[in-house]
Amino acid sequence: MSVIFSQRTPGRRWLSLWPLALFLLLMLVGGLWIWQAWPQVMLKSALWQRDVNQQLSALLNAVATHPERAGGSLLLLSFMYGVLHALGPGHGKVVIATWLATHPSKLKSSIVLTLAAALLQGLVAIGLVVGVLTVLQLPARQLHLSGFWLEKGSYALVGGLGILLCWRAIKRLRALLRKPAFIAFTPRHVHHEKCGCGHQHLPTQEQLHSGDDWRARLMIVLSMGMRPCSGAIMVLLFSKVIGVFSWGMASVLAMAAGTSLTITSLALLVHTFRALAVKLSGNKAPALWRQVGWSTLALAGGVILLVAALVMWFSVPQPVGGLRPWRG
């Protein structure tokens, strides 16, 4: 039997986790920058959205008279609207970026999440207009009330997701940091293929997060897709009034495709940076410390989502007389 002594001191071991610290620092700097620039971003986003909505209305009018000429331009502008609109302020980017930054996830499943959320957002807008105006035959102001509660519901899901992630992270940290208690036992030396000697002693990141991930992923898709885009609602309303509702639905689906492109690009960027941080960490730090570090980062991600949900919940404008200002 041989004994191998490690020459590393605890301080040097913690230094080997510098990629994790850098990753967390970049997240904090990015969050502070967004917080400071948020009012200006909101103002420019509102002005830009007003101009694009006017262009979409003009193209819908043109489609009503010359669909073969204006149809392609309408779909192209709608797609670009979705691409650029997704670059502006929105809780969907906060949710997906926080999830991917703090949790191990395969690239394919990350892309599926963004595509499903973007498609759901477009379908929710179409279903809301059809359900309120066509099926229930309610006045248009009910769209504002319905949109208000859908928006509230999406923010509640973001908060619920944050609580879920915090609870999981705390549970993992307690399991990792709990000191094992000595238990007296009668030695029974039995040899078999599942004795456990020489096998894995600590779970991998994938094993730590496996099993009940579907709940978190479902909450991610619903929280991102439940709130319909205000631009999509306006397009559907106007297209229904002038009798080209089918073109309005096609326009909304084109917006969803553009949104998915932007959010997927963001997901790829975050996924790449996280993979780079993991690669730089390598095996320099003990496995237990790496698990503690990433679990702590997951806890920080849950706190970020919870705080963001509270801020967005209380910033939703209340409907006045059944009407409320549309938000992007």
C-alpha cells in the first residue's frame, strides 16, 4: 500500500478556482452595467418599437391590397423586429442566461429551451387574440387585462424558479459540507462486483442536476413564453381589423423565429463562456471544492432570478379602466 501526500496548501487550492471567481465577477459587472443603463435602454427601446410598429402597420395595409408584393417585406421586417426586439430589455434573457451560467446543460437541450420559449410566446399571443376577440367575443380592452395577468404570471414563475434553484443549491451544499458521523459496525469483508471500492466517490455535475431537471426546464419555458409580446398583440389586432388576420399570424410567427435566433445566440455565448471556465478550472482543485464552488454559483443564480422577479412584478403598470400601456 502506498500513500500519496499532496503538497498543496488550502490557500493554493482555493486559488485554483480562479476561473469560477472570474466568471462570477463578470456576471456581477454585467449586472451592474445593465442596472445603470436600464432607464436609457428602456427609453430608446420604446421609441424604436413605436417606429417599427408604424412600419408594420403600413405593410399590413399594403398586404390588404397587394399581398403578393408586400407579403415578403412584411415577413422580413417581422423577423428583423423579432431579432432586434430580443436584444432589448426583457426577462427571458435574464432567465436563460442565469440558468445556463449557473447550471451544467448540454448545448442541444439549451437550444431546444430557447426555441420552445420563443414559439410559445408567439402562440400565446395568437391564442390570446383568438380566444378573447373571436371565441369569447369580448371587447379589445380585455386583451390588456389578460396580458396584464399573463405578465404577472410569468414573473411569478421566474420567482418560483429562483426559489427552486436556491432550494436545490442549499440542499446540495448541505450534502457536500455535512461532516460524516462515525457509525460503529461489524466488519464484513465481502468481495463482489458492486463493493464500491475504487469507484466514483463524488457525483459529477450532471448527476447532481439530473432527475428532476424537467421541472426547472418547464418553468423556464413557461416563464419566458407566457408573456405575449406587445408588438405581436398590436399586429394581430390591426390585422384583424383590416381583414388580414392570417398575415398577422404569419407575421407573429416570423417575430418568434427572429426572437429565437437572438436568444439562441445568447445561449451559445453563455454556454461557451461557462465551458471555458470549467476547462480552465481543470482538475487543479479538489473535486469536493469544485462541487461546492459551482453549487454556490447556482445559489447566486437563484437569488438573481428571485430579485429580478420581484423587481419586474412591482414594475408592471396597473390597468386603468381596463387599459394599460403596452410594453415590449
